[in-house]
Amino acid sequence: MKLGIIGLGKLGLPLAVLLSKHFKVYGVDVSKQRIQQIMSRERFFEPGINEYLEKYGDNLTVSTSYNILRYCRIVFIVRQTLSLPDGKFD
């Protein structure tokens, strides 16, 4: 089954890499910089992200184009999560 994730930020990227363990996942983000970071396997601060990208990154396709979602059976839309001034969540 093919799954889609719209929004690859602090919540969307962990969801995408977790699901990529078992499914083919297509992720979309409006930020070209974020897509480039994921594609180049930059180091992320969220726990487990780097390990999952290393193990299951072949099951994750990312883009700024929504066209990659056309064959996805389910698409999750992840909105920006507001955080406290120190970056933590309430």
C-alpha cells in the first residue's frame, strides 16, 4: 500500500519514516530546503529519525510536488505544531 504525508516537519517526518518501515511512503513539503535535507540524509535532532532514514529511506520518496500523491491510498495532512519559545511542546 502506498501512503502519503503532506508536511515533513517535526511531526510529519517522524511519521513518514516510521510508516516507511512497512509501507511505500510519499512525502510532500513546500520547503525545497527541507526536501533537500531529507534527500541528502542530513542529521536530524528528533530521536530515531536518522536511523530510520538509513534503514528504510529507500521506501520514502519526497518532493515539493503534490503529483507524487496521486496513487496513494491514504494521505495524512500534518499541520504546523506551535511550540513554546524554547522550542519544546506544551
